[in-house]
Amino acid sequence: MPSVQFNTREVVGMLGNKVSVDSLRERIPMLGVDLVSIDDSMLEMEVFPNRPDMLCVEGFARALKGFLGFEKGFLDYKLSDSKLVMKIDSSVKNVRPYVMAAAVYNVSITEVFLISIMNVQEKLHLTHGRNRVKVSIGVHDLDKVQSPFTYKALKPNEISFVPLDMNSEMDLAEILRKHPKGREYAFTLEGSEVYPIIVDKNNSVLSFPPIINGELTRVTSETNNLLIEITGKSELAVNQALNIIVTVLADRGGKIASVELIK
């Protein structure tokens, strides 16, 4: 089971400062998780695979609110229409067939929140996403790109872009050979003659899933609007991951909007 650590004060704050640490020590194991330790500053627990929503502090606090009776029933997350479009090309069918996306507007990104989102991504990649084979997540600065977006598969030398943490363009084959993430996750595309890619209206690369995002759409503390894209080999798992990420962002004040998928 994956282990997570949360700031105890943050959890208590999300619960409206209505519970004590002693009360949490007693109640958390009743939620179906394995509490490892808790004190005034930090809590650590192991989460069962059937509750990936509790790999993030927002989802954990949401579950506690229901369990403790602070909020009853299903939460109603408002969904608007972003007017954004993601085209799905048939070339991805035999490589990585599923993609889902959403926009989240008016997000206030602090350094702490940015680190938290990155941690959630990696926890989901490792567990729910089976080390990115089943599901991978891309989070992008929406204001840097233009709809419609296209999810397609290309030959390894057919397109180049600047991947995250680099300052020069690489084609897809070079990324798998030279970029640290490329070398780490090259196994996910082993045996494929074409590789998945997401581009915008201007053919600017957002993502080379499940390997690396483009430097163009790097999320910073200046980012206000996000595009979330999830790709994978299981439609259900992709949908679940998207729901987890967008509700985390909504709990932080973001406004969720749908992205139309066109095949």
C-alpha cells in the first residue's frame, strides 16, 4: 500500500478546526486506512488501492468530512463548458488509446500547492497508474496554448519540442535516450513504432505521454488557468484519475470546465 504524509495542521484546518489530534488518532483508522503515526505537525498513513482519492490531502479531508458528519451526501461540483476541443486521432488506437481532459480556471498556485499537486501526480502515477503504464497525468498552463488540441501518434523522429527542464529541442527518440524521465519511462513505449503526442492548434507540443510535458506549458506561481489531460490504457482508470485531479483543484477554489472530445 502506498504511504502518504500530510501536515496535521492543514488537515485540521480543512476540517474547520473542529477536531483534535487525539480525535483524529482514534477516528482515522475507522476510515479504512492504516494510520502509521500522527502528532501535532505530521500524520502518516497507508492507503488501500481502492481509495486513490485519499492519496492527496484534499481527498483525505473530503472523506473525513463525510465520515465525521461535517458534510453529508455527495458533493456537487459545478461544471461549465470551456469551449475547448481535444481531437483524438485513430493513430493512438494501438499505442495508448484513451484520453480525457478538463480545464480548471482561476486557480491560485502557491509554491506549497504546486509541490502538493506534483506529489499527487506522482502518487497516482505509481499506484493507480501502474508506474504510468495504465494512466499518466499532464497538468499544463492553459494560457500558453490554443484549442483545438490533438492527441495523435507520430514516428519517433517526426516532431521535436523542448521537454521540461531542458533548454533545447529534442525529437521523441532523443528524449527517450537523453532525458532523465525518458530513460526512466522508455519501457512504457517498448515495442511501439509510433509514440503518442498532444499538440495544440499551432502544432506546439503540450505533452509526450506518458513520458514528459513540454517546457512551453510549465505550471508556475504565475499560472491561473490549467489544462488537465489524462492518457492511458484503461478508460475507467483515466476517468477516475481526471476526477481526482479536478476535484482537488476545485477544493482549492478552481472552477472546473469540460473539454469536448472528438474522434
